[in-house]
Amino acid sequence: MLWPGRLLLLLHVQPCSSSSSRWGFLFNFLLLLCLISVTRSSSAEELLLRSLRSSSPRERQEEEGQSSLTKPRQQTDKRSAANWETVRTITGDFVNITWPVKRAATVDGQIVLGGLMMVHEREEKSTCGRIMRQGGIQAMEVMLYTIDQVNQHFNMTDLLPGIQLGAYVLDDCDKDTYGLEMAVDFIKGSISTLDGEYKCPDGSTPVVPYKVIPGVVGAASSVTSIQVANLLRLFKIPQISFFSTSSELSNKDRFEYFSRTVPSDANQTRAMVDLVKLLNWTYISIVYEESAYGIQAFATLQMLLEESKICIAMREKLPKDSGKAGERHYDELVDRLKLKPQAKGVIVYGSDQEVAELMRSIRRRNATGMFTWIGSDGWSARTAVSENNELQVEGTLSFQPLSHPVADFETYFRSLTVANNQRNPWFVEYWEDMFQCKYFNSTLTPYNVKWEEECTGEETYDKSGPFALEMEGQLQFVSDAVLAFVHALRLMHRDKCAGLPGLCEEMNPNDGAELLRYLRKVKFVGLTGDEFEFDHLGDGPARYNVVHFKKTSIMPPRWEWLIQVNVGQYNKSGLMLDWSQIRFNDRETGYSDRVPESECARPCGAGQAKSIMPDEKCCWTCMNCTQYQYLASEFECLDCPLGFLPHANKTGCYEIPATFLSADSYWAIGVITFACLGGCSTVLVVAVFIKNSETNVVKAAGRELSYVLLAGIFLCYAMTGVLLLKPCDIVCGVQMFGIGFCFALCYASLLTKTNRIARIFQAAKHTAQRPNFISPKSQLVICAGLVLVQMLIMILYMAYSPPISQFYYPSREENVLVCRSHLDASYMIAFTYPILLLIICTVYAVVTRKIPEAFNESQHIGFTMYTTCIIWLAFVPIFFSTATNIPLRITTLCASISLSGTVSLICIFAPKMYIILLRPERNVRQSLMAPKYLTNKTNTTSMNSQNSESSSHSNMPLKPATASRPELVVSLNNKPPSAVVMLKAETAEKEPSLKHMGSFSNVSHATVASDAISNDLSFSHDSLPSIDGESLDDVQL
């Protein structure tokens, strides 16, 4: 394109003499550098050549022609060959026409606002397309109408006293490059003021052929506004757009002088996401325009959808110029959308021309009813989209910035004709396109050559049909843009001109930076009755209408955009919809108010997790959580911790109530009953012993050790109750210590008894001296020492491994509170030492099994040990085999402990209780010491007769009455006679005292022993009367 070179020629000022040409040349060179950064045109060398060639004022004037500001309706005939088009007329003839023709709509005034409108549509084969009826012609007319209202109907004293507002409106054909070329006209006046201090030789001010444009209304599209804003920013010219919504334009570091009366797309995208959530859509596609308008919106949409956990199925781009991609491109796009049929909801962010082509492709690819559209303001309520695509567009919900009709504008517009609207150079073209006719001798266009019928100027709008007038719904923003400048100028005039009518020197020309500051402060009520003010970014208030396209008549079928009907609104309070007004056209459900489902997979039910499909994070299959799992997240099931079970809905886990073996459980009833009976029996034995403590049986049993043994037996029964208490650290410690302690008491006392008996009879074989440590006190000390060893062992072990309570989980549905010692068999530590005592005691029982019958308690102890060993041999395998059944393990332990105590109680104390309670006549010395008669080879007499004749039988040994028993002989042979006599005398002297102590029966052991010793005889096991255990404590041999 060569237009930038021509553009440079138009930028030169017209000085008063040729002497200023050197300044013009210098300025042209500097301006070239600026334009290179904001245009996409030919090379810098070409621009420079054109600039240098046009350095002469005369050459510039010849190429430029007269300014369109001075002759607004004069057409420029000089056009490059690139603007020639060959078209076929309705008669079939081919003609060449010049297209487009640069025109401008002007209104004279002291302050002239620039306007950049998309009067024509975008066309792929030429610079401009057909006339744009709504967003083009109507938008331009509402700007002119608002200026008229300011100039004619407003109170001139209050608004702009003594100041006439003018306009200079150009067409950008909805193309950014062409719009930028047109916008150069707006900066010419600002460039002229750069030489404002230059004076002509005669002292006069140079003549400036261009009006200063203090501000520009436009452009419509975001793409064009971005390009124009870059240019106007260089010259500090404020710009207010009425349709540009791209969020990129909110960046005030780049677009400092840009403002707009519409809200930013950032607000629109939030409204769209809220609508998607309100429709319960979780899987959608996005089709967006490949421009700053669409790309910025898509980036914001993607972020907001991700935050809302809404998945994007397809991301498709629409080319900005529909001509760059033919039907094949759009058909392929639709085919890709059809690959994701679950994504019925589609957000379309684009302009009307591209979306119209998309809807035609939907019809061609037989995809009608497959998708429900959410539209942006770029194509919302546009006839170009819905015309001939009614079934494809049906059900669309789109957004438009909240607007209302400009007061009386529709009446004004309907009154316009070609005859009374000469200031609009495109109105003839609009009239021809609207009524499909052609004015005589009008400029040929690629479109009006089709009409053969001649326009009369008397055509009228119909209420319906092809000649029906359809008003643009967002004209309010054009009017508000004009009024924003007016109110900013009013504030500036009030401050600069002290309220005096007319323009003062300070406002001519206007300071753009200062005007911008006033612009951001304006607050007014527009022609629609709505209040307006800019936000901190220079954007309009975030208010949107929800526009719905639906069938309003069945016979004949008729569709329309519901603009005036309040389908819904979006503002800072959120999104609100009137569902009664909304209908959808879905292929599955038909035409109904049922919202189509747009989801890749249905939501999983309670207790189900999403299993994401490969390469498709938004689609999943539902997997059931197992019996003991809960839904940790929507994608994962996790096992509940041990001791917990999942809730019925699998949202979490609850703790299983802890159980423990208590006294009221069926496991414990038996052992508790048995322990209670045993405990009562023990208490009864203790009571009987205390009551009969001075009787021979009690004395013979060894009272002190018997009480120790009874205490140990009672503790055995008591441990059942301790083992059935609710476990806690203290209870577990008592259990651990008590089990070993009770057995240590029992077996220490029994071991002391058997050891005492064994030592007495073992010593009797070798010496007549009494063994050491056989007194009751000594026995208690020995017993206490043995028990102390157990206590030390347990204290050390419990310090090393403190007993604690813990939860045990035999199965996933059980939570048992137990002591740790029940699980790790640490009770065996407590049993180790008592078992050692048991083994030693058993050994002693075996060793002393053949002592005289009078010492049969040793035999009872032996029987106790044998039975206890059998019990514990049976208990150990049962204990270890019940590791998973803690109640059974505890019950077995209680039973074994109680049985051990019972064996000791029965075997040791039952015979004594029998004599004390049932055979009291035997509880005397004579009965306990059943006499045995001695025999020899010649004669056997009573004990007393043999005593008198002992001297004659001194050399004759006494034989046991029962020959089957082995002899336990205390040999006194080879003793000197003096020793024998002395022992006899000592024994005779101690007899009264011994008898008093209960150690001997009436048949004196001492007499028998002394007779035997004096005769140098031996006495056997059977020769001794039955000597009880306590008697042995005082026997002196």
C-alpha cells in the first residue's frame, strides 16, 4: 500500500511563505519516524521518498486537493488502480467502478469533535463492503443527533454558553488499517499548531487550513481502536469509543488517552462464566475471534473457567476477516466441534460477520440443534447473524452492555430522507441498500449496480419484512460518548473562561492532557435517562442485558432478538435471569425450556471417585470406593484409618466406638463368677485360720507363710477383676505388675516351705545340729527376698517399656481398647521369675517326696506344683494361639490365674480345713503324732517298756515297722558315752519347755530320741512320730 506516502503529504502545514519550507521538511522527517511505529505500510524508504518529493507547498497542494473540512461533500476522484473494481450489473454488463470513495460527514462548529464509524462492513476483496445499517449509519446519525440536541435544545447558558459544537465523521469500514489511515485527518490540526509561534515576515499568524480536533468519538471495533489510540496518544488527543470492549484497552500505560462508554470485556467474560455456572454446564467449547478483542477475552475466559472448575472441550479461532478463510475452513471448524458432542454449550466471542459465516456452516454440516450458543456483544442482536440462520441461532443467550433507546431518536431517524439529510454523504447509499433501488446518477458501488428500480425518495419503512426498520440496541453509548466530551468541555470552559460565553484564548486550541483530566471527572444523565460516569480505568459501568433469540410466532414462523424484554441482567450484584422467557432448541429435547446438558460425564454418585480419561482431564468414569474407603477428593478414594469406618455417603470417616472386655460381657461372666467364689473361699480360709490360730493344725501349717500364701492366692483371684477393668496406662501397669507379683507370693512361700523341710531332713543325715534360718522370722525374710526379686524385675522392665493402653483392630470393623502387653506377650516377662520359682519348688517337692508321713504337707506342695505345671503348659499354647482374639486371650489368662490359685488353695488348705471344721477331734497332738511301734528281732513292746530296757539292747538297731520304705537313719554310733549322756540330759531338761511350745506330743520325741542315742542306736523314718512343720522349728538335734 502506498497511502502512507500520500498521508505524509497531507500532514504539511501551509506556511505564509516558502521560507518556511525548510521547517516543513524537517518536520516531515520527524513525523515519518512517528508513523513508522504506528502503521503497517510500505517501507521507510518509500515513505521518505514521497515526503522528500512533496517538500514544496505547491506540490503538496496539487496532490492533496482541497481539504474535506472546507468542502465536506466534495469527492476526491484521484484513486489508485488498486481501488478499481469490475462488477456485473443487473443487465449482465461489466463495469469498472472506483471503490471506496473517501467521504466525511461534517457539522460546522467552534469546537469540532472527530468521529470514526464503521459505516461499511468489512469486505475480503476490497477495502470496504456493503453499507452497515445498524452499527454504522444509525451510530453515526445518533452522534449527529446528540450534537444537534446540545446545540439546539440544551440550555446554552448551563452547558456550552456561546459555543457551537461541530463534527467531522469518517468511515473506517471496520478495518484497522483503513481506519488508521482515516484517523490521520484528526491529527492534522494538532500538527499545524506545532508552528504556532512562527510569525510571517509581515507579523501575521500563519494560515492553518485544518481545524483542531480536541477529541475523537470511535472507533467501533477494538482492533481499530487499538491502532487509532496509538496514533492519537502521540498527539495527546482524547478518544472515547462506544463499542470497543477489549480488556487490553484498559491498560493505561499503553492507552492513556483512551476511554469508552461501554464496560470492558473483563466484565463480560465474568458474566459469561456466571451464566455457564447458572446453566450447570461443566464442559464447554470456546470459539473466539483471532483479534485483540477475541484473544484477550479468551485468555480471561480460560482463567475464570479454570477457577470455576469448568472444562474447555475445544478451543477454536475465527479469522478476523472472513474472506481469509472460505467455507471449507468454517466447515472443518464445525466438524471439530462435533467431535465433542457432549460439549453442547459453546461460547462464541467474535464479530457479526465471522459468526454469521459460522452459523451458515452449522447449517451446511447438519449441526443444527447440537449446540447452544452464549454470545458476546460483538454479534449479539445482530441481524447479519440471525438472518437466514434462525434455526441455527435459536436459543442463543448473549450479552449486551445495558442500554436504553435514545429519547426520540427512532422518530428522528424515520424522518430522515435523502433530501433532508445532505450532511450524511452515505445516506444515499444506505437508502439504496435499504429499499433495493438506485438513485439516478448516484455513485456506483459493487452493491447498487444490482438494483434496476429507481429510487423515488418517497419509500417508507414497513413494520415487517425486508423493508422493516430495525434499530441498533446500543446507540446509547454513542450518545454518551458525545455527552462526555460536552460535559468535560463545560467543566474546562467554566474553569478557563470564568463562565463567560464563547471560547476564550485558553481553550483555543484545547489542551488534550487537561481535557482528559476533565473527562475522567464527568458525571451526567444522558439522553436515555441513565446516569453515566467513567470508572478509574476510563471504562463504562459494568452493566449488561441478557439478550435472547427465540421463536416468537409459530404460524407464520418468526424469530427475534428479545432486547426490550427483560430476559436477564448482570451488574455488580451478579447475574439474574427470567427463566420464563427462555427457550432452547436442542436436538435431543426439542424446543423447550429445559436447559441442555453440557457435560463430558455425569457427576459421580455418593461414594464414587472420578477416574480421568487419558488425554482428557475433563472426562471421567466413576469408580466406586471400596467398603472401607472414603472419598478424599473428587478424584481419589482413600482407606479410612484403622479404627475408622466411612460414612454412608463416603464423605469422611467416623471413629468406631472402642470396646473392651468388661465384667458384663459373656466372655467374662464365667471367670468373674469363678474368681468371686475363689476369693470368698480364700477369705473364709483366712478367717478360719485367724479364729483357730492357736490350734495345732494352724500352728503345724506354719502360720506366717500360710498367710503369705493365702494373700498370693487372693491376689490371683483379684487379678481377674483388674484384667477386666477398662484399659488405661495405670490399669495396664497394675495388670503387668500384679500378675507376676501374685504368683511370686504364692511360689515364694511354697518354695520357702519345701526348702525348709528339705534342709531339716537333709541336715539330719549329717549332724545333730539345728539348720540355720528355719525360724518363722527367717522364713518370712527369705520369702520377702524372693518376692523382692520379682518386684525389681518388673520395675526395671516397666521403666524400659512403660505399659500403655492402645487400640487393637482384629478386623476393619472392630476397635478394641487393650493393654499393649496383651498383644506383644510381654506378660511372659512377668511370668518368667514365678515360673522359675515354680520349677525349683517342684524339684524340692520331688526331693522331699519320701520324708515321713507326718510331713505330708511336702507331698501336698508337690501335688500343687505338678498340677500348676500342667495348667501353665496348657495355658501357654492357648495364649499364643489366641493372638487375634483378645477377649478369649484375656479370659484364658484370668482362668489360668484363678485355677492356679484354686489348686494351691485346695491342695494346701483343704485338708487342714477338713480337720478344723469337720474333724476337730483330730486337731490335737496325739492325733497329729500317730505313734509307731518299734520292733526288733526278739520282741516288740511299747515305747515306755523299751525305754527301761534300753541298756540291754544298746547294740541292737531298731527296724522300721514298714520295711518297704527306705530308712532315714541318724547314726549315733561311735559316739562317746559322755556325749550321749549329755544330749539326753539336755533333752530331758528342755522337755517341759518344748511341750509348752506344742512341739512334742505326750509321747515324747525326746525320750525316744534319747533312748536311741543312749543305746547308740539308729532311728528310722517310721520310728519318729508324725512331727508337724512348726515343731521342726524348735527341734534341737
